[in-house]
Amino acid sequence: MNFSESELISEIKKRNLKAYEFLIKEYTKPVYYLTYNILNIGNSKEDIEECVADVFLEVWQKINEFDSERGNFKTWILILTKYKALTYKRKLKTNQVENIDDYQLEQPDTIEKQIIDREIQRKLLETINSFNKTDKELFIRRYFYNEKICDIMQSLGLSRSALDNRLLRGRKIIKEVLSYE
């Protein structure tokens, strides 16, 4: 059974269940899409479907508040949908429980680990200090000050390939020095 918009509104006001079924069949897609767009992040499909069902229940309950002179029936339903979905979003956000398994506990630094870290740092700095003046400056500027390659190339007067080769050689030397661990 099909209803025009005015007939549908009139029949829902009379509590005609056939009109209510037609309402659901006719408006589920736009209501679902709008609800999905509001609730899709962090909420389940069941939450979205529950909200959609509540929208149709609200249309059924508030049908007497609809005024055809103030707007379109579909627009009214979508406005109800928007507010219902936003209410759900707030409610679901406050009721969400964090899963403790999603978090990784950090191991506190042990004295042993701190000593090893200091030893590695010492060896790293010792190795960089053993480089020639240009390579040392290049490494410090690139890896400690995070300068851009193009800026370093300009100030040191090196080509890109020369700079890349020096960085590669330096990394290999550092890797060899630290590889015993």
C-alpha cells in the first residue's frame, strides 16, 4: 500500500500501523545514512540501527508536532534524526569503557638499562667526534638539529650525492661500532 506524504502523515496521526510500516520502508535509507555519518566513528552497527529505530519511534510519537506549513516532512524526519544521533553520540561517548588490553604498559627504566643507554650514547658521541670536521658537522646538523639536507648542502658546499655518501659512510661506521651489542 502506497501513501502520499499528506496521507502518510494523516494515517500516522490515526495510528495506522500500515502507514507506520510504509514510513519505515520509505525513509529508512536517508535516516540510516544520516545516522551512519554521525555515529560511524567508534560506534557499532547495532548502535546505529538502534538509533534509527528510535528515530522512527520518535516520528510516531511526535507526529502531531509536525507542521506542514513550516517545512517538508522528510526534512522534519532528518532533523529528528540529526538530533537523535547527536544525543546517541554523546551518550555512547560517555558510556564507552576503555579496554585495558589496548594499552601497553611501559617498563620502568631499570638502573641496568640506564647504564647501557649511557654507554651507547657515549660510544655514539665518541664515534661522531672521531669523524673529520666536515662529516662531524654534517652528522650533528642532520641528526641532532634535524636540519634539511638542502640547507646543509648549501652551507657546506657539497652536492647531494656527496652529502648522501658521507651520511651513509658515517651510519655504517656507527653501526659497526655499536653492533657488538
